[in-house]
Amino acid sequence: MLTGRRGSPVCTVPRPRAAWRPVTCARPGRPGSSGSPGGCARPARTSAGSGCGRTCGLWRFLDRWGRRGTARGAVVVLLSDGWERGDPELLAEGMRRLHRLAHRVIWANPLKARPGYAPLAAGMAAALPSVDAFVEGHSLAALERLARGWCAEAARWRGCPWKERMVRDVLPVLGRWYAAGAPFGLATVVEVSRSAPRDPGAAMAVGPDDEVVGSVSGGCVEGAVFELAREVVAGGEARLETFGYSDEDAFAVGLTCGGELTLLVRPVTPELDPAFGDVAASVAAAEPVTVATVTGGPARRGATLAVWPDRVAGGLGTPGLDVAVTADARGELALGATGLRHYGPQGQRREDAVQVFLQSFAPPPRMLVFGAIDYAASVARIGAFLGYRVTVCDARPVFATPRRFPADVEVVVAWPHRYLADTDTDERTVICVLTHDPKFDVPLLTEALRRPAAYIGAMGSRRTHEDRAGRLKEAGFTERELARLRSPVGLDLGARTPEEVAVSVAAEIVALRWGGSGAPLTTTRGAVHPPRPSAGSAR
């Protein structure tokens, strides 16, 4: 529900496909009531209130709902024609505070479309830089476009139907088209900026009889991409296209979120991409593989190289480029990462003539951090930076609270050893034990040392480690089994602060993964990048 100058309803917008719920923030004369925040983006509205216009309504919303987190991560929509009442400076400060809390702030102006109103609208935009978008709000059609914009925003939230439509999800259909020899156009998101609604790797394909699978933007640009895919199939040449936000019409062919998507749209046939069938089969069998695709430069756009841990297929045009990309692709595969890389025509690493998109079909490795102490937040943050899917677990609910950790970190309240016993780990999993309390440490390490993991580290002094090792020996562990335990955790960097300790831990994890010595490079000889470790070592 959106409201007008004095909070009276002006329009009810049909709920979009994404699962958001409106949150009523304030009404004149009484506090607002809330719906349960959930699903995807949570649109919220503010009303004029009585006596002081948008400023009072905004601050009532911030005071009541900002503290409780209703605004955090929300898409907040204000419907108003200006700020003729109240203090503009106070309004600007409220907007800045709201922008820090919310995922996105949109101001829908009923007068924006009127002749002669453009200068005032431009002045509002200049005076309130914390507002992400000023859009039209003068008609049902404008509000319906706004609702479609919410759908695109919602696609970024966990649980939305569009979120997981990556290449992996549409491969079963693409594999059938490929096996039948039917050409199809494949559009893949290769680069995003700002708050684009999809992540790199999102895909949409147009196949026989104009059948469409997948999504690249949650509805914003699919119509244009459909035509592009048909054109590349007819012409046989790949194309690179960028779609961005339009200030003139936020909901035209472009992104309502204010970001940009760069798409590689290429034709796929057995002649153009001989390895596609093998890639589809590997993904279906959960076999890790990275696909490298040229997106720009002197190499042929759309050329692909499929890289497995033990083999390659295809080629990008020159042997040197294939060698360099193969090495980087295997590095990305170890992390389950996806992104753009730049090379020279012969694979030179300090040049950017050739752009190559690396897409890894492997889930990100997990980092399990036990003990929600102050060090845990720093370790979790650097773990996410390194590409891990991070979970923090602690049995004490007073410490295991989401607000103490980065937004992309999962926080679990459970006894650590019980949580680990119910959690799958593999040879890429990192386990960091930061509790340094025997009643937590020993049962947890007993479980950890009996399962696959790339790294098991435990915080504590040398005296704590000796006591812990003694208890583990009493539990039946041998010296060889205890050699897997990195304790005290981290490399010797002289670290003191939680952030420095996190760097020390991360350095040890990276060194163990790639076989590094941890010594300063100025004291070593030979290749700066060590050779890949064998299959049995940490990755």
C-alpha cells in the first residue's frame, strides 16, 4: 500500500511474484503496525504524519523501526511531491540515516511527470543524494512499474525464485538441446556494478521454437535479451551488451536498481562449442569444472576452454593464453569462484587486451568458525573475502547474534560439536576453533579430526594447546592424527588485534592450500606462485 500527502491510500499494487511483504510504518496520530518482514526485499512506506510532513513521518519510522531492524536491508519507498513542511536539513539527515540502514531508498513523486516540474525534481535529487532513485508516482501504471522494480530488487534476496537461476540450473534443458543438435542462444551475466539484481553467472537461454529458460535480471531486460539471443543464433557471432539504469525512465529497458549488467550472448552448437556436452555431464555428476569464455579483445569472442582438475577441452586461440587461463581456472575452481580475468594475447598476466570470463561449477568451500568472540567477526569477514561460505556457531545466544557479524555470514546457536556432527564437510572445508574452553574445544576437535577438512585450527596459548593435546591423546588420537591440528592458530606475524589475528589465520589457510612456506618472498627463490598441490593436499 502506498500513501498520499496525509497518509490516505492512493493505490494498492498487486503483490509481485517475489515473496515480499509490505511493512506499514506510520499513520497520522498513531504508531504504525508491521507485517512480518520476510522472503525477499521488504518494501516500506512512510506517510506525511500530522503537522510536520515527511520529516516527522521519516523520523518516526527510523525511531520505531530502524532500531528494531525492520528497515535493515529493506527497499523503502516514499510517495510525496516535496517537503513544503518541516526542516530540509533534518529531512536530509534522516535520509542519510535511512540510506545506511536500507538496501535501497526510492522516492516516488506524483508530480514528476508534470510539465515544468523537472527543475524542482532535479533540485530534490541534488539536495537528497542519499535517495537512490526519484521516480514517477502519478498513476497506476507508474506504481505498477515500481512494483516490477521491487521484483528486480527482490531477486537479490535469499529465497526468491530468480536467485538460483544460474547456468547450473538450466543445464539439463540446454544439454537436451545440445544433444539434439538444436542451436540456442546463451546469455550469461559476466559483470555487474552497484546494486544489479543478479550475480555473475546468472543465465538465460533461448532455444528451439523460441523456448526460454533461466533469467538474467528478474524481469528488467529479458525482453531485449530474448531478441539478442535470437540474433546471435541467426548470425553465428557472440555479442557483449551492457544494460544500465535510465534516469529518464527507471523502468524502461534497463535496470530499476540503479546498477549495470554486462551480458555475453553467444550461440551454442556442437561445432562452435564441442566441449559443452562434457561440461553439462560433469555438472550433472557433481564433477568440478571451470568454463573460460572470451568476452573481448583480439581473441574470438565466445571462444571457450573447459578446465577440469585433470584435463582441458577447447581453446581460446593461442597456446600461451590457454596455459595462463588453465592455471587461473583451476585456482578459481578450488574456491568455487566466478569472475572476469584480463590477459595479453599470449597470456601475459600484466596486460588487459583480452578479457576472459571464468565460471566455476563448484560450490564455494565452507568456513566453520566456532566461538562467537571478538576475533570471530574478523575471521569471518576475511573468510568471506577469500570466497568461503562462512558460518559462525556458538552455544551462547548472547554472543551468537547476527548483528555482531557481517551480513553474508550465517550465525547459528548450537553446541559446536553437535552442529559439526550434523554438518557435511569435504577436503576444502576450513574449521576454526576460537572458543579456547575445554568443555567446547575437546568434544569439537574430537569430531573435527575424524572428518575431511582442508584446515583445522584452534586458538589458544601454547600452554592451552599442550593441555588440549593431552586431552585429545586421552581420547585416543595418535600423534599423526594430531598433526592435522594447527594450534596455536595462524602464522607468526606478531599479530595483536582481532583484525591482525584474522590476517594471520587467513595467511596460514592460503599457505596450506597452495603449499606456500609462509616465508617472505624476498628470502625465497624460484617461482613466486607455487605449483598446484597434489589431489590429497589442502585446496
